[in-house]
Amino acid sequence: MAEFITFKRWKLRDGRQEAELLEMVRNVIEPHNQQMPGCLGIRLLHILGTRSYLALQYWQERASWQVATSGDDYEVWREAYQPVLERWDQMMVFEDEWETEDLLGVSDA
């Protein structure tokens, strides 16, 4: 089975600093994502020369992501995560998203 990876492209809002973003990802978002069964980890990539970033979530497989992001357990997780999402939306502007599978299995996430 291929590892499943979600990509979301976000732009840092004017007046916001990368240090603030990194603090939030390291200290709030990453620990919260580790609570999701099947989530192997996250990455944050800066697109050089821009204020945009790629936020990646690594999953064991697509089925793991589907199970983790549906049902009652997900609703409880999402409710607890809502303040984080609100803070994120104050800092970042959504640009695009897509889903991928790592066919070679070379990720070390």
C-alpha cells in the first residue's frame, strides 16, 4: 500500500511572521495531529521567494486517513481543534490543496 500524503498550500497573512507560524506548528498543531490514528507526521515547507507554505500530512495509507477523518472520534477531535483552526485562519490564507500517494515509499515522515 502506498503512503497517502495531503498537501495544502497556505499564504502567511501580511503582518504575520514566520516565527509565529513555526511556534504554532511545533507546539500546537503537531502534537494535536499526533493524536490522530494513522497519521505518521506533518511537514511544513516554505516556498522560497514567497510568503507561501506547503503543509503536508503523512498517513499510512488512504484508508487510514479516511477512518481518522470521519465518525464520532473525528468530531470530538475536530471540536477540540476548532480554536487552533480559528487561530490558523487569522494567520494564514488558504491557496490550494491536493492528495497524493507515495508510490515508491521513500518518505521518511
